[in-house]
Amino acid sequence: MSNGIHHVTLITGKVQPNVDFYAGFLGLRLVKQTAGYEDTEQLHLFYGDQHGNPGSLVTFLVWEDGVRGRAGHGQISEIALAIDQSAIGFWLERGLRQRIAIEGPKLEMGETVLRLKDPDGVIVKLVASKLKSPEAAVASDIPAYAAVQRLQGVTLLSEVPEQTQAFLVRHFGLQPDLQEGTISRLISQSGDYLDVRDATGFWEAMQGTGTVDHVALRANNVGEIEAISAEFTKLNAVETTVHDRKYFHSLYVREPGGSLIEFATDAPGMSVDEDLADLGKTLFVPPASEGDLGDISLRLPQFALPGEERVIYRELPFIHRIYQPENPDGTFMVLLHGTGGNENDLMPLAHKIAPNATLIGVRGRATEEGVHRWFKRITMSRFDQADIAFEGQAFAAFVEGIVASYQVDLSKTVFLGYSNGANLLGAILRLHPHLLQKVILLRGGEVLENAPTPDLSDVSVLMVNGEDDIYGGFAKPLVQALETGGAKLEAEMLKIGHNLVEDDVTRSQQWLALK
């Protein structure tokens, strides 16, 4: 029989509510935070018992403000956590106190179950169980008897439930157990289980925030991983991938119903790079990216553990992300990315320019072929004037919003835009004069037709363009427009192309030092 569940991995769209729910409300311990192996700009959080033991791990890929997914066949729809029978009343009362809706208790397959949803809408069940963790997580406001112990099980949705069950029994040693309605239970040697639900007629799963990515089953050692990999290769019927994830070695495979199954070793474990007392305190990145740790950490979303000071985000016209340095000096930089970028892209550059400034990265709302922009374009050289005006108005409202919501002092704020972001800022200077006071335009150009000519004498602008920039022809008209308006303009043409370079940092630092 299988040794049971190693971990389950989900996708969250908001890191702070996720931490507040799993570490705060449920009392699990954050035992590891890493950058993703496939995408280092993706934060990966691991929660578990006090030692981060296999069987207790609930992990999350953070797709901050990412596209929402949909549970359906070919995916896991529910996760279940084990608690003691005596803790049912405690959790009902805790839900009432913290205004988290809980359904139940009800009886499911002979078990007493409480049902609730996490902030992304994933169903989480608290199941009265005899399963225990050797080191349950310790939380100051949860008595030991009521602590969440470990994973109890997951529910898979399958359009071919018989094939799914046969696959899991044959290759992973799970054993058929109870059946209730459309759900068949497969149990492991440790007593946890995979429930396979007949999802015939359901819609297909769509990966995104608020969904479960995969469940991992436990392997004793790397030899078992290699053996099952060879078995699948011999069958030549399923695609597999094998990885060294530093904390475990693993294999990924899809069962016939489409759900992603991982087979992962217990060793080396969560304490391979941190002492048990310090689990979860340090951000780790894949070995190949260790030299980029600083830049990677700047691009990843910040969060606070329960009881720590945190940013309270407000609903504003644009998706945005705030980076707070260790020693903020009261200044701010608002960052507008280029075409195809996002709110995180300019964080490393801006931090080099002003290490003690609080950074606010903003995401453009227009899209073109699936990538973010700040306004629509008609051709490569003509732009939608109505959309520029509309998005400019929305950004002006956003500026007012950050002043009210985050106590941003505009006299101490620099607005920095790159490429398409710089183009929007250049337009806003004329469409909404007197709003911005200090602006850095990197590879910016003129996008307005019949632009207004307001008084710009109260704004300071640094404009850096490249002689070899294929879009350099747009720069001169913008320079002329800003000079006509009386802006305090410093325009430089460097022997560079369109890409950002170290000279952008140096020149911006020099300019900012005089403001």
C-alpha cells in the first residue's frame, strides 16, 4: 500500500489573505517559502505541522491577481484536514468569532465533517479523525487538543472514475475502501485517502487561482521514483517528468481522468536548509538562480504573518503591488511597466535608483495578444486616442486613491514609466496637468494627436531615450511638447537601444539627487 499523501498544492490569487487563513485561522505553520522552479517570479509557500512533515504539507503557488480558475473534472475539488473529534465545537465557535462561514457538522462516509472555504473559494474540510501528527503546529490562540493535525484526504473529480481508481490502485498501491453515492474512497497505509468522485457531465477543469494544482503521494526513496518512472516508460502510455525539488525528489504523471499526481520522497525534508526553529523565515530560490536572489525577492509579493504589521490593500482602478523597504525614508516611486510587463517588472530597477523608497508597481489594464499594455493601439504607430484619454482619467483617479489610501505624499513621489508606461505618463502630463510633480520617462514618446498645451512649469521630467531605439522617432515630438509647456526637462539621448540598461539607473540617481 502507499505510504499516503505527501502534500497537496493549490493556487492562490492573493498571498496576504491566504497567509491569514492558513497560518492565522487554521494555525498551520509556514515552514518554507521559495521562488518557483519553473518560474522564479512565482512565490511558493508551504504550510504544515511544526516540523513540516510529509503528510501535513499544504502548499500554494502564488499567482498574485492572476486569472481565476474553475474546478471541474480532471482536477481535485476539495481538501480535508484532520482534527480531533473533541475539537468540533472549538472550530465552530472560532468560525463565528472570525466571521468565517462553516457548514456542519454533518456525517460524510462515517466521519464528522465541517465544511468551509478558503479566501480563494477552495473547499476545505475539517474532519474528526484519529490521524495524528507527531508534531502538530503550535498557535498561541489554538489549544493543543484543537490543532489541525495533518492532511486527511482529497477529492478528485473524474469522468472516468473506474479508470482513475484502477490507475491509483495499480501504480500507487492505494486500496479500495468505502463507497457513498458517486464517491469511491481509496485508502493508504497511513490512513489518509483519495476520494474519487464520478464527475460525468461536469464541465472541464480550468487551471487558475482558486484551484488545486496537484496531490503528491509519498515515496520511500528515490529508487521507488526511478522504478515507477521505468514502469510508465515501458507502458509508453502516459507522459511523466522527474524533478529534484531540493526538499524531495519527485515524479509527475496524469491519471486517466486528467488530475495531476506527484510521487515524492520524504527526504531530504524541509529542514535541509533551515533549522527546525527557523522554518519558513527565509526565502529560497532554485540553485541556478541564487545569484539573482535580490532581484527575485523584489519581484515577489510581500506578506505578513499573523500579528505582524501589513499593508492593507484598497480596491483602486488599477491592480497594484506595494514593496516596503527595510528602512523607508518617506519617499515613493510609482512604476508603469512596458508592453508585456506587469506590476513587478520595474521593482529591481527602481530599488537600485532609490533603495529606501516605497515602491508602488501598477499593472496596465489594456491587453494585446494576451499581454498587458496601458492603452490600445490601432497600428504600430497610431494609438487609440479615446482609450488614452479614458485610461489617463482612470490613472488620475488611481493617483488620488493612493494619496488617500496609502498616505502617499505627491511632493515626495516620482512616477517612473518605461516604454508604453512612459508614453502614458507623457500623455497624462498634458491631459491632467498639475497632478504629477516628478516624472522619469525611459524610452518614452509622443502618442497624443492634437494634444493640449497646458502650463507644465510645476513638473520636473527626466527623459532618457536611445539613439538606436527602433521607437526613437516618437521621442522628439514629446520633448518639444514638454519644452513648449515649460516643464523642467532634462532630455538625454544615449547610445543605446530600447532595452533598459545600467545607465538608466545611474542617470536617474543623479537626477533624483538634485530634486
